[in-house]
Amino acid sequence: MNWQAINELTDIAGDLPRFTTALTDLAARLGLDIAPLHADHISLRCHQNATAERWRKGFEQCGELLSENIINGRPICLFRLHEPVCVAHWRFHIVELPWPGEKRYPHEGWEHIEIVLPGAPETLNARALALLSDEGLAQPGIAVKTSSPKGENERLPNPTLAVTDKIVTIKFHPFTIEEIVESERQGR
């Protein structure tokens, strides 16, 4: 079943055009050529546990649970969908569904994509920043954050460089989400 036809997911189906426009606008502002880049998953944000539970029920009807883990103190589910979420030229089969945490987001719906830049984790920041224009990064409202989120059983280092305009976010990682999930399985 297509995820856009599921009652529990109608709000995020309706949110996809907004997200796509905001994401391509952010990439253009940053001077980021997204065409050659591999993005392996897309993520949502919500304010209420009830919303996360509703979306989970929806995704269970159109995909399989790939992983459920506690990351930075909150549950995060990964679903592999039968029909992709299409954004720009990408076709995302993996959706990240985090439960609400301490941070409040300005919008409930699609929030970020994650681009994979294979290579040494310690050089991720330099490789990601090299793809972005200095002028784009210097614009008002653009923020860059680095972090190293870690699941309970992850064995691979998973540094993140995130660039946001507070509307949408583009994240960069050295490994695919499937490589991270496999490292969790090996860590158990």
C-alpha cells in the first residue's frame, strides 16, 4: 500500500510539497549541488507522543520496522517503506520517526534528509563543508551543528554535520543508516 493513501499519514502526505520546496531552496542558498549526492533516508519531527504513535501505526501498514532504538534518550524507529517518499530526485524507502524530545520544532512534519558521504568519520566535517559555499554558510539564519548521536548498541562512529535554516535541515553522515543498523545488531 502507498504511504500517501493511509489515513494516519494524510498530514505528512500533505506536508511533502512544503518540505520539498524548502529543502531545494535551502540547498540553493547553500550552493549545494544535490544532484550527485546520495541521501539514504528522510526524517520527521513531532511535538506529541500521540502523533508519533499515529504515524507509527500508519507506517506499519505500508512498510516494515527496520529498527527501534533509544538514541539521545528517546525512541527512534526506522521504517522501510514499500513505496518511496519522493523529494527532488531522491526516492526514500527509509523513514526515520523520532518521538518528541526536549527540543521543540517549529513544524510537525518532514524535517530533514541525511546525505551519505562515504569516507573516514574524522574527515566528515571537512568533506561536507567543502560542498557548501562560504557565502551560503554566512547567510543570516543558517546554522551549522556537529554531533555524534549514538544508539545503545551502535559500533560504528556516526558523526553528523547538520546545516539548517530552522525550517528544514540537511545532515551529512559517513555511513548509511543500514550500515549503522547492522552495527547495532552486531553489538547485541
